[in-house]
Amino acid sequence: MNIGVIGQAVALFAVTNIDDILVLALFFAQGAGRRGTTRAVVLGQYAGFIAILAVAVAAAFGATFLPEEAVPYLGLLPLALGVRAAIQAWRHRAETGEEKSAAENGPKLLSVAAVTFANGGDNIGVYVPVFATAGIGGMTVHVLVFLLLLAVWIAAGRYFATRPAIAKALSRWGHVLLPVVLIGIGLLILVEGGAFGL
């Protein structure tokens, strides 16, 4: 196994997924103390990322399941989820911390997967040329390294969400921060991609 290819895969993953750590921390904070949170976040993150890799690998072989002009519209997924989270936060704004905690739902697997896929939609454009030029062996190394690093990213997100100072801030402001981040990601994807002529 070529160390250079592994190093390239590590750097490519880190650069294209740095923002995911914050999103993961917010998802873990949203589900703090609820059964099934870790499973939903882990499986959702892997499902969304595997979908990104599947599209990128297929496109590297010449198949295009997702037309390039459709990628910016993936921003509608986190935008919709962010608006939904904002509406929930607004409805429960007058409740105490315990009431709010009881009313909120933890992250759902499909929501995490949708945000992961939408947030990584632009990564497909970066991965395709790398995969296409790396050959089967290099592409396999990239995919394996990405899947291993995804576990590190998930652990980092969980770690940050469980540090006392960060956990306290996220429990106090997470209900506001999660919608803002999701709406921001959605708008960024839409605007950077030129969706709706933006």
C-alpha cells in the first residue's frame, strides 16, 4: 500500500469534511441523554457518506446518477431540516430546560444521513477526478481511509459534545445553533452552486 496515497486520502478527507465535526457535535448534543442517539448519528453519518462515495465512485467510472446541475439543490435538505428545527425551538421557547429536553427529539438516522449527503454533495465534485485518476487500487485506498476517518470524525464530534464546558454551551444554545448551522449549510450549498440563479 502506497503511503503517499494514504497521505493524500487523509488530507483530502480532512479538507472536505472539517465542517462535519461541528454538525456531529450538534447532533450528539441534541440527543444527549437519549437512548439510540449514538446509533442514529453513527449509522446516519455512515449512510450519508457511503451514498456520497457511491455517487463519486460511479461518476469516476463514467456513470452520472446525479447531474452536476442538481448538486446545488441538495442544499434544500439541510435548509428544510434547519427550518423544521427552528420551528420546534420557537414552539418550545417558553419552556424550562427540563420541559424543553422532554419535548425535543433526538437526532433521527435519516435526518443525519440527509444532512451528511447534502453537506457532502460538493465533495463529490472533488472526489470524482481524484478517484478517476487514482485507478482501482488508489480509489479503494481512498474509500477505506475515508471510512476509517469517518469513525474518527464521529468520535471527535461526540468528544466535543461531551466536554463539560462545550456540553453546557450546547445544551443551553444547541436548540438555536443547530437550526442556524443547518440553514447556513443549506443556503451556502444553494448559493455556491448557483441554485435558483443565486
